[in-house]
Amino acid sequence: MRKTIIAGNWKMNKTVSETKQFFNELLPIIKEMNANVIIATPFTSLVTASEITKNTIVKIAAQNMGNRLNGAYTGEISPLMLKDINIDYVIIGHSERREYYGDTDFHINEKVKLALQTGVSPILCIGEKLEEREENKTKDVVKTQILEGLKDVSKEDIKNVIIAYEPVWAIGTGKTATPEMAQDVHRYIRDLIEEKYGKEIADEISILYGGSMKPENVVELLNESDIDGGLIGGASLEAKSFAKLIEAGAK
Ligand code: PGA
């Protein structure tokens, strides 16, 4: 059985004190819920977030990492540093990284492999832009991003990878893919994984949907058979609305 995962991505939001405030509000609400929750905070909040959520259902993720283990790479954070502060997950290849900071499939693949080698689970983000969808290229784009992003990732390691399908045109825009549109791409991604790694692994891998997921649309999206959770930006910033998403993903 695949896990349903509700993951928040705060992007460049929340100071350390706002981080504490958020968890002080969220944790009591979700205390009794049986859910898998991940929250990706800015680097500066990771230590606080991971300490405050110890022994709860919440796991903490970084939003990016460097593509080397250490050395003269000014401004970068190594997965070894993440591991050292008990961070188990890292978002890799978010469309905002691809778009504004030049992350290419090649670098994303380096980071995915390095994270796995270090024992940090990557959440690999993929998704097409609006013009690509309009030109009927969605599946080609997704295929390239999956095959390049997971190049040389072994059958053993893929079990620690989470995939997030996030159509770029739906991120932060309020426009959500319809459940049918999302399901169609999720199924396609699972088929690609099956071709590369076999049916057992394809059946196990969690594929999250991202792009304006919110309390109003979460249930219908999660009802689709190949949508195993969400990666949520805007609606993860406010504890009460995020708790509603967690509740929808709880058993
Ligand atoms: P959004 O962001 O929920 O604000 O659309 C999703 C994401 O970028 O992961």
C-alpha cells in the first residue's frame, strides 16, 4: 500500500519565530491524526523545525541542496549538513529553481544521487509549463525530466524517492489541474517508473500533486487512484488550512 503524503513547501517564507508560532498552532490540531506529513522550511528554520516536531507525525525537509558533498562552493548547503541536523527529505528540481536559478536536469540528477548516497530522501519535482501543455508536449517534458532526473538511480535507491508532479502553470496561480488532468499525468509517470524499475516499485512509489492544492480541492484530487498526496505551497503557510489538508490525507 502506498503512503499518502501531505507535504508543505514554505518557499522563502517564515522567520524562526514565525516557524515556532506555526508549529505551536499546528501540532495540537493534528496530534491524533494518522498521517504522513512533511514540511519544507527555509534553511534557517530547519533546526528549530526539526527539534519542535521531534516525536510527532511531521518530518522536515530542505527546499534545495548543493550538488557536491563539501568544498569551495560558496552559498551552498551539503546533504551531509542536512543529515547532521536530522533532516530526512529534500525537495529537488522545484520549478522555481529550474526557472529562476538555472537548475538543469543534469544538476538535478547530480543532487538526487548525492542526496540518496547521503541518506536524505529526494522529493523530485517535475512538470510542464503552460506553453508546453498548449503544444501537447506535457508527456514529452515529463518523460525527459523523469528519465534525466533519475538517470543512474538504482532499483534499491528509487524506493527512497518521492515524485511531485507540479504543472508550472498551476503553481501559485490559483489554477488547479482538474483531477482527471492530474490523474492522466500521474498514471503516465507511474508507467514510466514501471518501464524503468518494474511493476512492484511503480506500485509503491508515491507521486504527489502540486499546484494550488487547497482545502477546497484536496479531496477530489486525492480520490484519483494515482495521486498519492500533495506538495502544497500557499496553503501550507497557515496552520489551520494546512491542518485541513493533513486531515484529508489522514487514514
Ligand atoms: P502552490 O505551490 O501550492 O502555492 O501552488 C506548490 C509548489 O510550488 O510546490
